Amino acid sequence: MTEHSTVSTYVNIVFASDEEYLPVTAVALTSAAINFSSDQRLRAFLLIEKPLSSDASKRFSALSEKFNFDFQPIIISASEFSSVRTTRGISVATYFRLFMHLVLPEDVQKVVYLDSDIIITGNLARLYSDTQLNDNLFAGAEDYNSISHRAAYGVPDKAVNINAGVMVCNIKAMRSMDFLGIVQEYIVKNKYRIFHGDQQILNRLFHDRMQYLHIRWNMHGQLFEPAWVRANMKSRAFMSLDSISEGARRPSVIHYNGGMKPWNGGAHPKRREWYKYAKQSTYSELFAEPKWPKNVKKERQTWLDRFYKKVWLDKLWQALREGYRAHETRVTVDQSIKKGGIWKDKPFNELRVLSEKATIIQIHQYLAMRSLTRRHQDFSAAKYIRELSEGLKIYSNAPGDDLDGGFHENVKQIFRSAHIGMKVLPYEAEFSLVLHMAVRTPGFWDALLTSSFDRDLLFGEAAFFGAYAGYFDKDAPPVTRRPFGYILDDLGYYYDARQPSRLETKLNDPGYALSEKDIDRCRRLIKRVVSERLTKYNRYAACGTPVNLEAGSVVLIDQTPHDASIKFGSAERRTIIDMVNAAVSENPDVPIYFKRHPDNIQKTRNTLQTTSRVRYLADTADITQVLDQAAKVYVVSSQVGFEALLRGKEVVTFGMPFYAGWGLTDDRQPFQRRKQKRTIEDIFYAACIDLSIYFNPLTDEIVEIEEAFDVIGKLRRLEMSEQLTMQVHPPVKSIAAE
């Protein structure tokens, strides 16, 4: 291999691979060499964790001799990243590039970094010479999912967001700063939040020192499909449709992303091109090209033929086809109704409701049987969490975008694992975590299935005083839009009244008694709830429209019709109407107010029937002020009833909420199971301390409820002083010092 001394002599490219991926890397390198043309010499570096085997060394040496370029493997270790999650199918080798400025020869000041699952059809010498980085660290094509990635990474909406598969890298600038130190500090703080590997790290930390390349330098498979591009790209990225079209006509790099890899049978639009270079690589015998279906030659048509076919025959055929399908559907439904013994005129929507109710009964039967074997065990949320090992694989029915940068992202920090979600295979999971009572989704049933193999099953929900802003409140900084407290139950959701939850089991146990120390602690905390105006979403408390209710006023609390605490709290949509009618009948001489639910406000949904006796409170009214001034509160199953009890108010319930049935509320439904008389301190301790876990989003530490209350106050002060940024994870030092 020839050695040269000056920087201008070389065009430097870098690959990173593990041993298993070497044949694919060789194909990418082959394509780069074949299409390289320059007075400069191509020099390729391979970052790898252990020395090449004798066979691999011979193959890469033969490749460099065949196409006349320099090749140098560099041994590197990325073991410190082994616990950091990356996308399924991508190895820890992807992190090697974070070290390359430390291990590349001193004369290397700029490189083109290339993933292995690509082919290069353009001239890398042009990319190398034409890309002027100046003070920027990286240049790359915009990722075709950049809009959602910005939100998940927590960077500004217009920030540069590149796909890290092809990057021009400023090695000189990386060496002039503590690049690796910055990366390592971020990983220590966020290793459970990382879900896109080093691409997430680079875009999160250095988006303000990046610039774009033309998309032709990183063309993913979907971008070659015009129909897909027209249907999807406006909502996914900011790149223009013209630039994508140009890239599809003249791609310089073709990226075989995701499951579209030709060597694994993927149906990439440019799969034939990959095999063209595979045949010329030194691993050609490993890649046998499949027989592709032949393209059928289309007959030439006149414009009249095309018009006639498009406007008339196609429409006629479509009408006939859809009519026949509709007929088939009606026949099938009629036959199903007859066979099932259901009335012939039963509407289809009622069939759906019957199916859903049958599903709910099945879930109840499973959870009831499970509860019988486990209800005598002890369970405490904080104790359970602290005894868990780090990095466990946990199956959860929460969608990926809910956990990765979404509403439930803090769950990964609390459980100290990045491996949470539906991508965890049921047989891999240590236990299941249900975060949505979505009974008609496969994820919910997979969670139950996993637990049936003698594994724990936890039901998680945002704690009663464990959130600051709503997730869809885009005006709030991202760090404040995720719950920092969760109530965990190993028997069922606390709001599911069909069988005893762990919360109900504790309160129904005569032996569950608080010490004087615990009682005093609860009283201090309850006093803070009232005086500091703490509630479920604390950003809006004490800053809404001023409230001035007449003495003796009655307040009715709205809920969304599809609220799980209604469906599983022995209530129906019409129960809210029953509640309103009862309040009007029972309180003839006092003012009655109706507080609308925020979700109903946003969706302009009205659950209140017109009545002159009931007045609407302002939608922006602070609920804590409303409760302070109300004499009596009517609820179906809302948490607001619990907050009213903490203030010593009279509460009337029409569903079966967790705080009803213990002698503190006027309940319109009987609770046969709940035998014990309980104090408000008992309920507060069980629900908010014993079964809840809290997390400080500013320091990423598990904390007690007292510190969680402190966090709410700190977030309010920081936001008022405009010290909270729109970053997902603001710098710890500046906030901790507040």
C-alpha cells in the first residue's frame, strides 16, 4: 500500500463495521472505488473492533489492489456504548465514528463517513472537494423523517437534521474541541433515552454545526417511489419534491435502509444495482442474485386510447367492482347475523359494541384469576423499582413514538432501561408494563400473554400530582410535557372497579394502618397540595381566569365520554347527564356550575344538556380555585373528586372511583367489596406514596414525593423567569443551581 505525505494527496473515506458485516462493507467500498475519478488518491479506513481474520485481510487487500486505492483497518473499541440502545439490526459498530478523530492519522483533516448498507454511484472526489465545512462539524442529506426526529430529539423545529449514513466530517474541528467528552456526558445522562444510536446523539448535540448535502448523496428506498413521495414527504421532511425527483434520476448514493436490504431479500427499488457491485467485489461468491420478474413491455397507446380508458372504462369497472364488493359484504354480514342468532335488523355499530364488551369481560376474567393468586403478596412501587436490575427488557403496549421522545419517555429513565416497548419480544421480556388500557389493540393482549408465563404485570398511569404540562401543549418546554410521577399497580388499574386493584386491596386490608409519622407526613403533603395549588397538570394552576363563586355553590365536573375511568368505573356516557339532573334536583336554591374537561374544550364537544340552572365556568378557570370556593362537588369518577376531598369538601360520586366507598363520599352506586372505613390520609398515602414513584426531570433521579412537589414549584419559577428552554433536556448544572 502506497504512503503519501500531504493532505491534498488523498480523498479520505471511512467505514465502520463488525466482522459479520464485512462482506456488505466490501460491496460498498467496491462501488466507491469503481466510480472514483480524481488526481487525488482514494484512501479508505475501516474502523473495526478486532483485527481482520486472515481471509478478510486477503479479500480487502485484493480489493485495494484490483481498484488501486489505499486501505487501512483501524482497531477501535466502543465497549462503553454496548448498553446504549440502537435500532434493531444495527450493531455497536455504528458508534465507532464518534472516536474516529482520535484514531485517524494526523494528516487526516476531513473525511467522508459512509455506512456499509449503501452503494456509491457518484464520484466521492466531487463530494469531498465541493463540500466546504468551514467551522461546521458535519454535512449530510436531510433525513426523510426529520420532522418527527426533531420533535423526538428535542431540537428546534427548523434545526438541521441529517441522516448519519453519509456524512462529510470536519476531523480538524472535532480535534479542536472536547468532542468525545461532550458525547460521553450526554450518554451518561441520556443513555436510556437514546433510540436512534449515534445519529440521535450527533443531531441532538451538534445540529447548530451541521449543513445539508443534496439528497442525491443519500437516497433511501422510499424516495425512489414517486407515489410514496407525493403522499408522505410534506409531513416528514422539508426537502423539496424537485430535489427528491432529481436525486431519483441521478442518485450519487443509494441507501438500503431498514428491511429493504437486497442481501436479505428486501424489495428495494434499486436492488439490482446492489448486485451489480456485489458481483465485482471480492465476496462475490456469497451473493447470488435472485431471478427478478421480467418487465412487461407496454403497448403504445394514443392519447384518445388513454383518455377513453382513464375516463370511461376505468370508472365503469371501478363502479362495478365496488358494487359487487358491497353486495358481498352485505351478504356476509347478513349470514353472520343469522348464524349468530342476532336480530336481523341489529345495526353494525351495536355488533361492534357487543364485541368490545365481550373483550372487556375476557380481560376481567383473566385479571380476576390472576388477582386471586397474587393479592396476598406485598407490593410497593418505589421498592419494586429500586430492586430492578439495570437494562432489563420490558414489554410495554405503549407505541414507540410514545416512549421515544414522547409522552412516556421518562418511563425509560425510571425503569433504567432503553429496552421498553413493543419491539421487545414477549419471550425476551422480564415483565410487562401496560401504559394504555387499549383493549382492542394487539399490544395490550401481548402484554397479558407475556404475563401469563409467570411474569409480573404492571399497570402504569401518570401519578395524581405527577405532571406539569399536557403533552399536546406545544407552548410548554418539552421537558415539562411528560409525567414525572407514575402510579404503578400489579393487580390492575386503580380506576378499574371490576376487580380489586392493589390500591383497593391495601385499603380493604384491616392490617393496613399508618404510623403517626406517616399520618403527619400525609397531612403536611395535603396542606402543600392545597396551599401550592397542586393538581394533575400544574402549569395551568393559579394562573387561570380568576374565580369568584357564591357561597354554597355546587360544581359539576365534566369528563370525556371515552375516559377509561368511566368505561371501567361502572359508568356510561349518559352517567354525566344523570349526574347533572341529580345535582339540579337536589340543590334547588344554590348556584350550580359546570367545569368542562380540557379535551372536550379542544374538540368542541358538549356533554351538558341545555338547562337554565347550570352555568358554565370559564374554560380557563383554575380548577384549584374552583375547588377552594365550592361547597359541594359532583363527579362521575374524575380525579377532581379526590382533590376536593383533600380540601374537606362534600363529594358526590356517580361512578366507582378509587376514593369512593370508604366512608368519605356520597356514593350513588353501592360498593360491596370495600368494607373498611378510611381517612383521607389513608387514601393519600396508599395512592400517592406507597404505589407511586417520582422522578426529577431536571436531575434524572428517583425522588420522594416531597421533592416532586418542589420540582413543580421550580418549574413554575423557571418558566416565569424564562429560564426553561424549548430543549427536551436542558443543561443540568444551570437548572440545578436555581
